Amino acid sequence: MAKPNKQVIIDFIVACLEKGEQRGKILVKAGKKWGTSKSAFDRLLKIAKEQHTVKQDAIKKKLQEIDEAAAIEARKLDVMTSYERMQMLTKIARGQIIITRTIPENEGDPVFENIIKPDSIDIKAAIAELNKMDGSYTPIKVANTDKNGEDVQPLSDTQVDKILSVIEKLS
């Protein structure tokens, strides 16, 4: 087995860290791929973590610059922030804002603007929109892991078929 360049292993470790993999899992992969010892791996892991941190800091800085530019652009366009929209919807849900509706008396008659308080439909719609905005409808994500915290892959169709055939033989 040819001795790899240290930076190749470090780049591999950084890529694994970016995926959120833990030390043990990365060590096993590096050991299989390059025959890396634990002590050598730990030295390379330290360097990889430093490079990963530098990379993440650069990304955070870029994202912050983008967010600032977007906020400035939104202010120029006079767009409501999410908090302003939430505040408006909360006032509608509480019935504190008067709503103007254009409602014709009869078909073909002129349209009149009526000033009304929010009704139950308006209140329900405002609450539903607030729930969407704060993520109340998002499902809870649970990782599928074993007792050691390692990711568990779902069974393939062939594995399920084998298990079912064994069960059938036993019964």
C-alpha cells in the first residue's frame, strides 16, 4: 500500500466532519483506506478540525454578509420583516385590527367598502399562518441509530425477503 499524502487524509477527514461523522467512524474508514494508526489519525484529526473550523468561519462570514445585504435590500424595498408580519397576524387573530372588505350588495350593484372586525375565518387563517411561520407544523426529525449512536441503514428488499423466508421456514 502506497503511503498517502497527509493532506489527502486531512481532506478526507474534513469531508467526513462536514457530513457530521464522529471520530470513531472516521477512524475506521481511514484505517481501512490507508491503514492509519490511532495516534497518526489523532494528529491528522487535530489539523483537520482546525482546517474545518477555518472553513466554517469563512462560510459563516459570507452568510452574514449575504444576510446583511438582503436586509439592506429589504429595507430599500420597504418589505415587512417576518416579525412585523407576525405582529400584524397576531393583531388580526386578537381582533385588534379593522379589516376593509369590498362586498357588493347584490350582483351587478356597485361595490361598497365595508369596515369590519376580523371574523372567525380571519382569526383562524391568521393563527394558521402564524403556526406555519414559527414551524409548528414541521414534523419532529428523529435519527435512526443503534445503541452506540451510529446511523442505522434501512433493510434492503433482498434482506427483508431473506428474513421473511426464514420466518416462514420456522412457522
